[in-house]
Amino acid sequence: MSTTFDNKMIPEEHRMHSVPAWKTQDKRHHHKFLNDTVEYVNQNPKPLQPVLVQFKELVEKDTRLSMLFRLMFEQIPDNKEYLKDPTGENNQVQDFDHLLKLMNHVITTAPGWTDAGHAVGMVGVPVQALLDWPMGTSAGFCVFQDPIVNQMLKKVLDVWGKFLSSPESASVLSDDKTGWFGPTGLSSLEEVANKARGTNLKFEEIFICDPKAKHYGYKSWDDFFTRHTREEARPIAEPDNDDVVANCCESKMYKVAHDVKARDKFWVKGQPYSVLDMLHFDDLAEQFVGGTIYQAFLSALSYHRWHTPVSGTIKKSYVVQGTYYSEPLFVDFSATQSADPSGETTSQEYLSCTATRAIIFIEADNPKIGLVAFIGIGMTEVSTCDTTVKEGQHVKKGDELGMFHFGGSSHSVLFRKGVKVSGFPEKSDHNVPVRSKLCVVE
């Protein structure tokens, strides 16, 4: 078997675990990134940043956490697939202390492309790449569900976020071989954006930028990642027809579910939706029990701002802090199976209940629709959800609701019980354009 990445066939033995649209599925790029990071850290030792010193002390002074972090690394199978690179060199993440040293470097660099010799590929979630195998263990499940650990991870990711908003982070927005505007990076960005609408436009024709300026005019990594599309490149589906619901995010269709339950076992294989958990037990959540849920996935190459599916009034808008690197146990290592090769991506329903997420309730102008809920779901380090609307604000279909900073992930749109919606997109290998028709209310 083989899988594809950027239209290239990848042998099965080089496939990678977790978040396939956020990390090249070619394991050689993963190894290259890890090996380069390990070698750089070994050759350039630096004191841990204060936030990582705090992390170290937190774990070392807590017997339970210290035990779990040790077990998390010990439970990774001791073989070439998980611990060594293709040459047999044992140059991966060894233990918690080693992890902190590697994170010390990663949180002062921006996500970029790697040259593995045979091709240029992307590791869009570097911290998750360090944790790729540890988070797929039973001890890792306990670690990354722990509220104390997640509070600490939030502090670490905030430090990284500050760097990604700085001018220094724009260094990866270069036009060299491994830059985002290099031959592979730019063509990949254009390919993903054009496939959504069947166009053949240049980057600057799709996104607001200045191709003649340094870094296309973007001042930081985050400035690039939260880039705006041009109005004409992503028109609003039938703006004067309130029966047509617009797509909130430039994303690949993942699932449509009807007659969803109030609570269900979202942590088991199959991951049925659990509405009250998704909506954080909000007092408005009961209205969506028995309703319809649409969920879709954003890749690293996608546009990452959210737009309202309907015209209406914002009833509530807030962010729920949750987990950052938690995967359900059904993707765990066991005596009879290896870790799920699709990891986080096949855990999207689980993440809709556990991950950091933005929740926005909109009372549609169209009475046939009524209350609609949007959830922006963070995955791994791409969990910084930023809402840009406030309670009481009136929005028109296609207006901005917020964005993911430093990355993207998944999102859901929830319709109330009794609201009949049809015409959802079919599953495809390309994104559904943002602000295009998502479905129609009957």
C-alpha cells in the first residue's frame, strides 16, 4: 500500500502516525526534522526557557506526573519503526528531559519545510512531532488528559505564540528551497487553494499580500497564517437567499451526523457525537440534541479564518480551554496493534468534546433555521482559537467570526432538532471553499 502527499506516492513503510494533513505522511521527513532538531540541540546547548523550567519542576515535584511521564516513553515499542531513523541511528526523543531540551528549540522557531533529500516536505506541528509516539501510549493518554499538564502546556504554547507573532518568525517565509514561498511551499499553497474552486490562480490573486515585498508583505508567521482571502476569490453563496447556508471554513468534509444524542461514548472507536460535551454543557446546548452536525478538517495549507454560516445575531461567543495532545485509547499501542496511522485526524469527534475550542451561538434571521452553533476545534499546538465577534452583534452570512492562530484544525456546525438541512458536500480530496454553499434549509 501507499499514500499520497502533494501528489507524490509514498511507500507504506515510510508512512507516518497522526495528523496526516498537518504533517507530511512520509516518515522520512519526520525523521529528518527530528534528527536535525536533535543534532542542533546537541551542538547548541542552551538553558531552558523559564516556562520550561517551570514545566520540569512541575513534573519532578509531583510523584504521579513523574511516574506517568517516565512510563509514557517506556511504553513506546523498542524497535526501528518508533525509535530510530531509516539508517538505524537512535536519534529520537528519549525521555522527558530530552523532550524539554528539544521543545526549548522548537518554541523559538517557526514551522517550515524539510529537505529529506528525495523531496521537500512539511512538518506543520513541530511540538506534536516530538510527541507523536509518546502521546499514542496508555500513559500518554493519562498525561495529556491531565488538567494540570494542559494548563502548563498552554503556558508553553503561549510563549511559542509570542515568538510566532514576532518579526523573527517570518524567516521561514522565504523563497528558498525550504521556504513557504519557495518552489514547493508556494506551489502547494496554490494547489490546495485552487483545487477548492477549480481555478488556476496565483497566490496573490487568492490572498491579500504584496508579492513584491519581502515575505510577501507578511510581518510574522502568524500574520501569514491568518492571511485574508480576496473577496472575489471566495464569493458568498447566494448572499440574499437565507435558505442557503454558507461554509464556515476552507476545509475537507469529514462527517455529517443526524439525530445526535445528548451524551454518548465519544472516546470509543466510532466516536458518536456527544452534544452536551461538545457545547460545554451550555444552557443552549439542549436545543441541538436530536439535531444535525457537520464537521470538516483544515490542513496546514488551508485558509484559517472562520465565517458565519448564516445572517443573524451573536447570542454567545467564548473559548473553552481543553486538551492539546490527547488521543482516545482506541488509537493506542497494544499487544495486537500499533498506533493508529491517522491518529489525531481519525479522532475528530473525540477532540470536539475534549480539545480547546471556540463556541459561537448565532440566532439566524431565517426562522426556519433559528439557533445555530459553530465550534472551532483546536488540535495539538494549533489550539489558539480567537473569536472576533461579540454578544448582540449582528452578522451577515459570510462575515468573519474568528480564526485559528498558528495553525488550524477542525470545525463543526450544529443545527437544532427539527431543522431540515440537505445538500451537504460529498467527501473529497480537496477543500470545500469557505463561504460557498454548505447546505440548504428545507
